[in-house]
Amino acid sequence: MSDDLKAHARRSNAQAPQRRHHEDWPSRREFLVRLGVTAALATGAGALWKALHDPTGELGKPIEPVLRLKNFSLAPPPSAKTFGIARGDKYDAMLKMAIGAIGGLEHFIQKGDVVLIKPNVAFDRSPKLGATTNPDVLAALIRLVREAGAREVRVADNPIESPESCFAKTGIADAARQAGAKLYLPSPASFEMLEVPGAKLIARWPFFYEPFRDVDKVIGLAPVKDHNLCHASMSTKNWYGLLGGRRNQFHQDIHNIVADLALMMRPTFVILDGSRVLMKSGPTGGDLSDVTAGHTLVAATDSIAADAWGFSQLLGRTSDLPRYLYNAHDRGLGNPDWRNLAWKEEQVG
């Protein structure tokens, strides 16, 4: 090999490692491209971590299905009254008369219907104290609904106090079973998230839904009683017993929640239980001296009208009606001007 070739070889061998080093290290352009990709990946990873960060454990919970109640009301026959008033002490006959005035059971209940009756079972009280639905009136209503052709009658409420104790002490459990109804007491699995479009306080709220599965008709059966917050508890306030969750927080806005209940529940009809009336110390009662014999049952397709009548005629109040009745009227949910509605009153037996 010539001296020139040997010198060239020595120079090539000396430069080879340096060239390999430069080939391994990216050019300035490649470096900037790689830096941008790395930054983007880091940013994406940070955003992903932030999205997945779940210190409370709430993120991983499944989204709760949201249900809506159907409208259980029926248009009454042309000749029907808005409400019927029966006076007396024979509950079967009184119910027939009062419901007959608004269209009759044969209009509202069809053969094969599943019917839910919602009494007020809120407190662990004797029925004589007037804080809960009269079990004898409930039994009479169950019998009539079954005679009208209902395939199944259900009785349900979510009491404020212990459900087992309330249903037993009020006599509702025995009355329901003996009359042939199926009893539903609440459990944690009984509640579903209900959506009430247009509601101010319960647009989405846990609801005692289990007894409503496959139900065709709904009847409210509420005692007439004084209430220390909203002045009176009757058929509209009765639906409060179907809410779950921390419902006591609504006491701060009692008139709006009761109006929301009128939006939430569109019953087939309601019964005001004025067989005995808790005139004061409501809603819990506790003293027989606060209770008077009312000897009255009212059936209505407009619960707002029925409650307005009960407030003035059974509770004997001359003051303005409870504000929740006006709130409900403003939402188109009923008419508290009962004097200008069609109604029928009759002494029975």
C-alpha cells in the first residue's frame, strides 16, 4: 500500500468513531421535532392523569339511570264533578258516593289494573291521634278497588320514623293485608333516581320506586291535619312520603317542595280522609284533645281544589290558603278556587 493510501486509511479510521457519534445524535431539526413530540406526550399524559384522578372514588361509579313517572290521571266523564263530599260514618258507602261524583270507580279502575294506594304512615302513632290515615278508610278503599276489577292493590309509604313500627302502630299494615292488598315497606334497594322536569327542588331526587313498577293507577289517601311549617298537610303534601334522601332539608322551602310534589305525581284521583281531623299540633299530634271527628271523606281529580276545600271547611281556617296551593296553581297543576268549581255533597247512611 502506498504511503498516501496508508495515510488516508489512518485518517479514515481516526474519523470513523466521530462520524458514528454524530450520526447517533440528532440534527438540530430532528432535536426540535423530537422535543415537540415529547412535550405533547407529557401534556397529554398530564391531562389524562388529571381526568383519571379520583381521590373520592366518585368517578368510578356507574351513572345512575334516571326514571320518570307516567301521568296516572284520567280525563273524567263530561258529567263528573271536580270533587265529591260524603258525610257520615259508613266508609264503604261514603267512598262510593264521593268517587261516584267524580266519575265512579268503574271509570277509573279497569279489570286487570295494578293499583297503588298511598296513605300517610309517617309517624309511630295510634290512628286515633289523627296524624296518619285512618286504617278503616284504607281497608274500605282497598275492598272497593278490588271489587272494581283490580288485579293487584299495593299500599306503600316511606315513613319518617321506623317503617315497621309506623305500619304496625298506625294499623295500616293489618288493614292492608286483611283487605287483600300487598304491603311495600322501604329498603335501600327500593329507591331509584327520579327526574321531574320543571321541579325547583327535586329535578332529580331519590324516589321510592319499587312499588310503582308496572302500576296502572295511583290513589292518594291522606288525612287532613295541621302542619307547623306549611299550615296544613293534606293530599298534595302526602306525596312527600315517597321521597328518599335527606328530604328534611326541604323544610327550609316547604311551599316550593309541596308544589313540586304536585308536579311529580299526577294521581288517578285522591281521597281526603276527614274521618278525624288533627286541628293543631301537627303534623305529629300526640294528644286526643287536638283531634276532632270530621265524619267526612272527599274524592277529587284536582288535589289542589280538594286541599283548598279541606283547609277552609275541615280545618276551619279563615286565613289565606297555604302558599303552596297558589304556587301549584301558578304552574297549572290545579285550581284552589274550589267555590267556583263543580262539586257535590251528600249525607250517607
